[in-house]
Amino acid sequence: MSKDPQGGGTNADGSHNARYCSYCYQSGAFTFNGSVGEFQEFCRQKMIESGHSKFLAWLFTRGMKRLERWKSEKRGGG
């Protein structure tokens, strides 16, 4: 979250949410509606565009499926 310009996302009531970044979570909803694989690829491409190497982009996104947001999706929780 230290790299997030807003320091985290926002809940539906406008309060700060430190669990998810402002790129991913705004006004109490996730901003990306695809699968975890699609989200990983989206993030990899954004990192590469920002000047990170392909290896670092892969390394930093490979664990996304273990994040709470995607765990709940696997269980069907949304």
C-alpha cells in the first residue's frame, strides 16, 4: 500500500479500506470483474508499462490467487 497514491481503497460509505488498493477497490466494489488469471495478466502488463522487467512483473503477480479477494471467489463468495 505504500506505493498506492491514495493509501488504499474506499468502502461504500467513503471510508478508507486498507485491505485493498485504490486501483482494485473503490466505493465498496472491486474495479476488475474478470478471473484471477486475467487480473494477473492485466497487472503484469501495467507493471511492464511502468518499467518493471517481465520477470519482476511475473514474480510480483504470481501469488495473487492466494489473496483474500480471490480465495472468496473460489468458494463462490464473490
